[in-house]
Amino acid sequence: MELFWILLFSVFHRYVQTQGVYAPANAQIVHSGQTCVVKEDNISERIYTIREGDTLVLQCLVKGHPRPQVRWTKTAGSASDKFQETSIFNETLRIPNIQRVQGGRYYCKAENGVGVAAIKSIRVDVQYLDKPVLTVHQTVGDVRGNYYQEKTVFLRCTVNSNPPARFIWKRGNKPIEQSKDNGVDIYEPLYTQGETKVLKLKNLRPQDFANYTCQVSVRNVCDISDSSVTFRLTNTT
């Protein structure tokens, strides 16, 4: 009888060695492409930051027996956005020349029919800075009857960026400091599309006729350089 159990165990051991033990799927997402930084947020989700135009490469490392099948899916960046159609059956997800609309949350789902599927996610944050657009508006109002007219000019600078841009207004090569010049106001208007800063030149003075530059910056995130636009204000503008 003892010999029977020994023989049975030997046969079973050889079967396990050749067939392997069934094991549920396990998954882990790693990156191998271009990236600025990968960090954890306060809910323990990994955030993959990449510059627009670079190549995104994510790998879903899986374990399990039988070997799990992998499926990538994506949702958009905010909860209000509709589910996107991205679905790729491959352990490596590669997106060359990634664009801002391709940012969002990517899921790797691994399943092999044993137990529940393994699902891991990573949020892809695409960073960019467009060239700013500058528009000019002016108002002319009578002061003290018709003795003279007060002319006010509004320089409006708008840009699209991620992360939000920092604005610097310059007259010539010198930054404009609102606290040191009572002839200007710098403010952010309400209900605008994109990020906007307005430079208001009140009751134009001779020194106000100059070159004005709107410089925008994302503080060198992802090595993205500053961008600017310049306008020359003359007394014939």
C-alpha cells in the first residue's frame, strides 16, 4: 500500500512539473519610454508625466498560469468625459508623438480564467505650452466735457497650457510691476477660454508707447521652454 502512494505521488509530481500549477493573473504597469517624472498621488495611483510629442511606452508585466491575456483600455482625464474607444490586446502599449487629448487614465487588464482578472491603472498627464495670442482693444472717453479725451488700451494675452502658465508682462525689456506703476492694471478676466491675462494701460502717457511682450512659462516642466509674443504700441494704434 505504501508503495502505491509513493508511485502515485511520483506520477503527480511529474505531472505538475510538466503542466504547471494553475495560478490567477497578476499584473504590474511599468514605463520604458520617454517621461518627465513618474510619481504616486495621494490615493496611491501612479502618475506618468510626459511632454506632448514624445513617445509613450507602457508595459503590463503579467504572471499567472495559463499565461494571462492582456487588454489595455483608456478613460479620459475627467470623470465627466465619455469612455474612449482605445482598446489594445498587447502587453506593450506604445503611442508615438502623443497629443494632449491622449492624456487620461490607462488600464491594464490581465485575465487567464483562473480567479478574478487583475486590473492596474496609471494616469498619463501630457504637458504642453502653446504660443500665446495677443489681441488689442481700446476705449476712448470724454473727460471734463470735450476738453480732452482719455484713451485706454487693453492688451489681452491668451494661452493654452498644462500645467497652468505663469504670465509676465514687459515694457521693452523690463517686467511691468503693477505696484510700482499706477498707470497700469494687470488682471485675469472672467469667463474666458484658456488662460488669459489682461494688461490695462490707463489714460495713455508718452512712455506707454513702446513694445509690449507677453511671456508665458510653465517653469521649465518637462524642459518646455518659455514662449512669448510682442506688440508695438504707437500713437497711431
